[in-house]
Amino acid sequence: MERAAGTFQDRLVTELRLADARTMDQTTAVLQDFLPRYNARFAVQPEHPEPAYRPVDPDLTLSEILCFKDTRKVGRDGCSRTVRARQVFERRTSSVAGSPA
């Protein structure tokens, strides 16, 4: 609830409780009423309305530079560990990478 720069401060939770919203449709109806009132009260116009980003260099391949690529080994327990995650793989009868099981 604090994603909107800390201004929700449980207001949305309270609105949902007061409206007794218990389903997605009821919650949607509450949001359609709440958000315009919320935005009217807390919205701030930007000092500089033009976009602040720069165009992406067309020579960049974003799918290559905005990802993590790791080389890993699968242990005897069928797990591969990295700093970010632990993955468990199904055991296969073949030990050659890329060959069908």
C-alpha cells in the first residue's frame, strides 16, 4: 500500500473495508471511485513535463545486456545453485547435455 510514494497510508485498505468489498468486482468498483479522488488530492504536476529519458541506441541489443547469464553445474543431487536461486532438475537417464532422455 505504500508504493504510491508513501501516501496511501492504509487509505485504500480502509476504503475497501468501509465499502465491505469482498470480491474482485466490488474491489474494482471501489477503486474506480477511490483512485480519482486520491489522484485529485495527491497528484503533483511535474516541473518539467517533457520526458526525461534518452532514446535507446539502436545498436544495443537489450535482450542481451538486460539479463543474467550464468554457467552452472548440476550436482549429483540434481540441484544447481547460484547466488540468486536454487534450481532442482528432474533426473534423466542420459548424462549428455541436449540428448533426449
